[in-house]
Amino acid sequence: MSERQRRVDCSTARAVARGINILAVRNRSLALIYMEYKRVPTAVIARVLDNPASRRIPSTEQLISEAITPSPHPKTATS
């Protein structure tokens, strides 16, 4: 296994997984803000936001623990 493939920084891996979920569900700017807040390296943020498919395949545990669901859109009141 190459050094790049080892997951030595689990907190960064989780932050990237959550950032990708935010990107898919919300938008790029929120994903960027979240990953910056979690101190993901700038080069990693740029790479995963520009090409989300280039990131490593998440583990089963990451898929479960980092799953987020979109908030329902507020219903418009009808009178």
C-alpha cells in the first residue's frame, strides 16, 4: 500500500467525507467553509471540490458516520 493510500489522518478524512456530502447536498461554498473550519489542507480542498470523484473511496464506517441528509425546504404558506 502506498503512503498516499494510508489513512493516517482520520479527522481530515472524515472532514473531507462530510465536505463532499455538503457539496452534493448543498453547494460548493458551504463545503469550502466547512472544510476550512475543519483545517483541511488548502490543496486537498481544491482537489476534492474541483474533482470529487478523485478522492479515495470512503470506508463503510465513514459512509455511515458522515452521512447527512438535506433539511426539508420550508413549505410556502398558502392562504
